[in-house]
Amino acid sequence: MNILYSLPHPADSLASAQAGHVIRATALLGALEALGHRVQRLEAAQSSGAKASVSLYRNYVKKLLPRPLAMRLRDRMRIRHGERYAQRLLASIEQARPDLILETHIAFSRAGMLASRASGVPLVLDDVAPAWEEEQQYGVGLRRAARAIHKEVTAQARLLIAVNRTLYQHLLADGMPAEKVIIVPNGIDASLFRADLDGAPIRARYAIPPDAVVIGFVGSFQPYHRVDLLLRAFAQLESAQARLLLVGQGITSAESQALAAQLGIAARTIFTGSVPYAQVPHYLAAIDIAVMPATNDYGNPMKVYEYMAMGKVVVAPDQPTITELATHGENAYLFAREEIAAMAAALRTLLADSALRQRLGAQGQQHAAEQTWLKRAQALQQALAERGIG
């Protein structure tokens, strides 16, 4: 099958491999190629126009205008950008003659829809969320336009791919036919996230004592990650040997560092800053207890799969997006959502019981071994074949 992949985001590139949807796309496309499919990639961010628009928004519009006005202008720019990118997509279709367009769904982008409509090539949308997800998570300036474009784009697509059951149910509730929506969760790169990696070099780099039990988090420090909950839970622990290793950087990094100082745990807390994705496994190797403090209702946390693949015991909130991929007492230790005392109790239990850590970590590793990107690509391949797409 000849697949034309489209990434309509004006700023993200497959080469960056940092954003979750980029990591997902890169891994899924590689797995499809491993199955023998031909994949050609097109990215909106490669154009000079996209770079200029992103620079204009970030350096001027966002900084100088009131937020509501800045968001409205941003959304108009995204709509126009998608329309321009659709012309590049059409030119690629003319040249590549693909059997289908596989596009990562991005709010306000009509590119794949316009190209599919004009060319007749079927559109498959990946990582689709309901229209209101963008509003709740990031905010939108043009709410009516966001919902109208979402409705138009999803109507044109032959297949919609959700990453979890919660999103699947929401898409059905929004009127999508069940035969048009499938679930393809995130997966794991087993060649990258390996339990045999040595964490000693990272421990040495940050002067972590050899006998310390390291509690860790890896992520982009988004508000919904609630790193503040982890910091407050860690502050309740009595163990002087415990260390907290926080890997990554993002919106809440500065306030997290300030909170660590305020709580009196700065000396036992390490903030690494941004780390290239390929280096993340080496940092995870230095961790004993891997924590997902909080997450939203729309994702399928890749880091949980990665924690498990490394053989680390996972501590995460008891909520549907987590229980779809982890089971308390079997391959993870779950706590009541947003309850600091419950998270602290979970950490305290695991700090005191190395055998429990090892058992849950080993069973998590076994579970993760079945969650490969190749299996995800095979599921997508089967869904396409069943629907006669491509």
C-alpha cells in the first residue's frame, strides 16, 4: 500500500520527536514500513510560510495582544495556514499517487479534508479527539469555527482513529458511526526502552547516592501533569534516602522548582531540564519508582508504556485513561485521583517494599512487551483492509 502521511501542524516536525503526537506518528509510520507499506511524509512546518506565521504569533501576537484577541488571531492564522498547506498536499498527491492519506488530526486544519475531497483519495485521520478537547485543554479563540471545521473534517474522513476508549465513546456520542471509528492506542519501541540499560551513569551525573531509592517522572511539564501533586506527596515522605528525579521541561517547570524550594525538598529533588527523546530510557534506568502524577481524560499516556517496558513499578491515578492500560496490584500501583495523601501512601508502601517494586515492575514489563508499535500497525492494517481502504 502506498501511504501519504500528512502532518499539518505549522510548528511540529517529525525530526523533533518531542511532542507526543510526533513520537506516535514517527513510530507508527516506521511500523507500517516494517510491514511492507510505502510511506511518504509531508510536513506543513517545512514551508517558509509556516515558519513565518509561527514566528509572528510567538514573538508578537502572543506577547503584545490581550489573550482573547491573540487566540482569535492565532486561530484565523491556523485556518489560513491549513488552506495553503492543502495545495502542497494536493501537489504531493499528484506526484505520489497514494492509496490513502494518513493525517494526524490537528484542530483548525482542513488540509487533509480539502485534498481528499479534490483528489478522491481516502482520508484516514489519526489521534482524533472531540472538538471540545482543544477548548478544554488549550483554549480556542474561534469556538464556532473550531466545531464547524471538526465536523466537516471528520465527515470527510473514511476512518477515524482514537487512542483510547474514552475518546472512542465521545466520538460516537458526537454522531460518528461506530464502523468509522477504531481504537489504536499508543505503543512502545522495545528496541529503545529496555530493562537492561544501566542507570548508574545518570545517578553519578546528579550525585545520587548508590543506596537511594529514586522516585521519578518524565514528561513535558504540562499543567495537566500536575507535578505539584508529586512534589507535595514527596514532601510527606519520611525517607531521607529517597530522591526525586524530574526529567523534562515545560510550562510548569519554573513554578515546580519554586514549589520544591518552598516545601523544603529542593536538596533531594533534581530537575534535569529538557532531554532528547532518545536519551529518556537512560534516565528511566536510574529510576526505581516511576510516577504519573495526573493525566487528562483524552490521552493514552505513552510514558506509562515506557515506564513498564523499562521494568519500573508504575504509580498512577485510578482513572479510565490509566486503567485501560494498567491494573492495580497486577502491573501498577494506582492511587485515588488528585489525592496527595493517597499518592504519598503509595510511594511510602513501595519505598518500604523492594519485593513489591520488583514484582509489579516485572509484570508491567511483560505487559508492555505486547504493546509494540508493530502490533498497533497490524491493527490499523486490518481495519483498513476490512473497510476496503487503500
